[in-house]
Amino acid sequence: MPDMKPPRFRFLRTATYILAGMLVASAWLPLFRPLEYLPLGFAGLLYPVFFVLCIIAMFSWLAARRREWRILLLAIVLSFRGIIPYFAAGGIRGDVRASDQSFTVMTFNSSSMGLLNYKTDTPVVRQIEAVLTEASPDILCVQEFYTNTGKERDRHLPSIAEKGKYPYHYFAPHYNNWTTWYYGTIVFSRFPIIDTARIPFHGGYNRNEDLVRLRLLVHTDTITLLVAHFASYQFKTNQYNLARAIFPYAGRRATKRLIAEQANILQQETIRTDDPVIVTGDFNDVPLSYTYHTVRGNKLQDAWLERGLGLGRTFSAIAPTLRIDYILPDKRMLVESAAIYRKKELQHFPLMARLSIRRQ
């Protein structure tokens, strides 16, 4: 018999099935390496949207006493794995009391320390200085760092080292302008730096940033620190909206393949070391992604999930669900606390965790 239900009802039922399918797809597709078709790589970005829409639609069908709520419930159950890396509930347990073996690590993409079109945005610099003074991390990992060795210029490197009381630092400049303008990745530390290395990574906006690896003597333990800045999708300001972000531009597709390769490089570095390892940096990707899934693997934990609470947004543009900056410590470490410093002037929000080595 032909379907005698009103066209409007048939449309809503079809839309419900499509929405349920998209929710399940957005939860599982990011597990696969995105080689050719870019939307697969961005599927995880849409998961929170589809999840909320399915919840609303399910209760709407329940209120209407229609059986279609069941397909939505099934989709929510099948896709629930997606909410685990997105929403942190570990903070409910509260922080662990600091000990004499505790130490803090911060990761921060400073967006060239407020430098825009070769001019310094003073309010941004002041906000960065205020955050670093407030948080005072023992180990500070900064991507997109900028400093200048010229007279009467922004000498951020010696300034942060002095104000933060960091006797040790390692700066990996990736490019420079006019001899004295330097841009790159830097680590400031209150603990001795034993060894350093730069691993080809083709990261950052200009595809010329290396993966930085350091070995540090933290209290009585030697740890390996990896600082990464994954390739950027280079969306322009007028492209910072969800609709345009998922279109398969050729350049974006190539970037997604590059990021997948970078994830594999970083994962191999975590496996290669016998030291307790900490991965930090700007992944330019959400928790529900091939990038995050590959890098974290089975060896690392997520500091924000362990002691944070909520979505953990670290990027101020595009969407409130963008957690793209991470601290992933070895499971041999205890995550004692985690905090995000959200300030209006900053594009990326610094993430800090207090850690310690587990003692058996």
C-alpha cells in the first residue's frame, strides 16, 4: 500500500533517519585515516552538533508518541564513544594535592606573541604576560613564538626567561625576517635540559616547523617532552564558519593528508623513547579525529579528560567545541590538576597541567 501519511510527516521521518546516520558516521569515521576525501577528516568536528540535534529530536518524537525516537536512541548509543574525548568529567573528582615531586607543564600557541602585520598588539602582550605570571608553569611550551634581537624591539625570549625565572630554555627558530625577527617553537624550563632534537615535521602555517624533542631532568626523573604544531588548514577570516570548513578544497585535502602523516611521526616518537613522555602542542584538530586517536594511542592519557570539566575549548574562533591544544602525558604519570586560561584577547587559550611520576 502507498504511504498515506502526510508529506510533512514523511519528510520529518526521513530527516530523522538521515540525522541518526550522520551522528553515527561522525563518531566513527574519524578513526580512519583521511587520505582523499576531506569531509571524513572533519566529521568529528560536527559530532557535538549532531549529538544535540538527536537528543532534541528524540524527545520531540517521544512527546509526539511516535516510534521514531527509537532509531535516535539507537544512534546515540552506537555513537556514544564520541562524547568520551569531547567532554571531560574528571574534574568532578577534584585535584590531587601537590607534592614535592609535582611539576607543572603549560602548552600555549601564542599567535606570534600578539604580532600582527609586523606591529605589536600591546594589550595581547600584556594579557600573555599576566597569564604567565598567574600560572607560573615549571615547563612552558610555546608554539608560534616570536622574539626580536634588535634594539628597542620585542625581546620576548629574555623577558619571559627573566620574569618567569627560567634558567633553561631551548628555542627552535623556524624562520626569521630582517635578521633580528625570529619565529619558532620554544620551551622554557626550571629543570635542566639534558638533550634536544628537531625532527622534520612540516608543521605550522608555513609548513616549515619541526617537531621539537627534549629530555629534561625533572626532580630525580628523566622525561622526554615532545612539542608539536601540526599543519594549519589556513582558513581565512571569512572562512571561519562551519559550512565552509567542511567543503573539500584541494588544498585542505592535501593538508589533511599531511596532518595524518604528522600524527604517525609523533606517535612513533612516543613509542621510541623509554622515558616517561609528555606530548604537548597545537594539533589543529579536535579530540574526535584520526590525529588525536593516533597520537594518543594506548600509551598516553589526556590531561584535560583526567582532571578537567567540560568541553575544554582552547581556540576562540569558529565553534565553542574546538579543543585543539593538548597535554598528553604518559600513563606512568599522575595528572593532579588541569586548567585552561581563557582570556578575551587571546586566540588560543593556554592549557596547564600539574603532573607527577607514579611510584610503585
